[in-house]
Amino acid sequence: MNRSPVVHRAVPVVHARAEVGESPLWDPRADVLWWTDIPRGRLHRFDPATGTDTVPYPDLPGPLSAVALRTGGGLLAAHGHQVLGLGPVGQGLADGREPDPVARVPLPSPDHRLNDGRVDPLGRFWVGTMSTTGVSGTSALYRIDPDGRSTPQLTGVSISNGLDWSPDGRLAYYADSPTGEVAVLDCADPGRPPRRVGTLTRFTHCVPDGLAVDAEGCVWVALFNGWAVHRYRPDGTLDAVVPLPVAKVTSCAFGGAGLDTLYITTASRLLDAAELAQQPLAGSLFACRPGVTGLPGHAFAG
């Protein structure tokens, strides 16, 4: 017998007016959460122990769309058309040095940029692209190997967004947002591009954006213009809902010492004055304790 989805409550933990908050990333090395404000090129560092949110690196010129851990320390950042290495806080950008170029991704035109990205279980960084002018089918999902080589894995993409792997690493869930679909990809052979094998779920009233897989293999999907995060079982059943007081929900990730907190980013961009007045928390960072835990994150091996 089908049951109604469980409803979880989220609370704001950083009151911000991020234009496009994105890429929440738990860093167990310091027990902090990193998250970006894409258009401002701003990398936030939230410390849940103190409740403080800081911006320890200078703002990068241009869009900063995703961030990941590196095995050697510091961070990896998808910035504009290239992937950069950021030294640990107190080393690298924070003390005046330039970021370290790791990889350049070939883009079809200057009107394209990098978008969402995540590290796979083998330490490779997967990052997608998008057209900034809304041209469909001209973007791709790339894999960046530890030696800096970039290889297209999926082509004909419009806005490459959420990506995460099942607990055993054999499947991945992927959102090319304008399609409204969260696709299921076969990743059993790590030497070959993933193969589309099904659909987890499809949306018509909103857009799937960032997503995260939990320790039970269920998929949490942030709904842009959907006012919520949804949790789906691997069979596509809607299992839980996290309502938000803002329309543009952009991404989610598990964090905290026990990986038992779901952090949720949101956006304020493209809201008019009336909508901003009705959504005073648009662009803020939220947190939810849904009663399940996430998977430990992976670090880029380069």
C-alpha cells in the first residue's frame, strides 16, 4: 500500500541574499560546509559549530559554479570555462597567490560556461556545461581525470546539473534541467561513458536542479521553481518532501559530523521586487534533519 510522503522541516542557517546559491559541499577536514554564489564568484564557508558564514577567498571574476575537495588539500573549483585549484585557507588565494589551473574544458562558444560538478568514487571530477543564452542541445557533461584531461561523457545536453552516484557506484542519477528528467545512468564500467538506462522521475511544473544520494540509495532532488526538495526511492516512488519558503531551490548535500543534516541552497535571481518581498529568505542556506544519513564525499585525486 502506498503511503503519503513524509514531510520534513527545514530552517534557515545562513540568512543571505545569494543570487544563485549552489554546490553545497561538506568538508570533514574542518567540519564546515562550502557553498557558492555563482554570479558573484563567491565561495562561502559555513561553520555549523559557531553559526558563522565567511568568504575566506577573494571573489573570483566570473561565475563560480561548483566546488569539490582535493586529496592533497585545498579545493577544486569550476570557474567560467576552466577548473581551478584553490589552496587551503591561509595558503593560495587567501594569501594573494593565483589559483592553480587544473583543466580547461572546451566550450562551443563564449556564451557557454561550466555548471554543476561532483567527484566520482574513483577521484575524477565530473562537470557539466550550459549555454548562458538558453541555446539547447549544445552543452555536455565532462570527466576531468587526475592528470587534467577532460573527456566528454554525455553530449547534446542543455543545462547540465545535478549528478551523484548510488552507494555501490554502479549507477548515477543525472539532471539535464530543461528536460525535466532525472535520468538513471549505468556506470558499471568506469572506463566507458555512462549509458542511460532509465528515468528516476520527471517534472513538468518545475525544474530538477542539484541532487544528492543518501546512504539508503534514495535520491534527494532540489526543485527550481518548485519550492521544495523531494526524496525518491530507487524505484521512483516519492518518499519525502522538504518544503521551502522560497521558489528557487538549487541544490542539496548531506553534512555534519554524522552526515545527518541535509543542507539546501537557494537563489534570489530572476525574482522581481514583489517576489523578493514575499520571499525574504530567497538566497539563504537552509538545513534539515531528515532522519537518514548521507554518503561520505569523494575528493579529486589530482
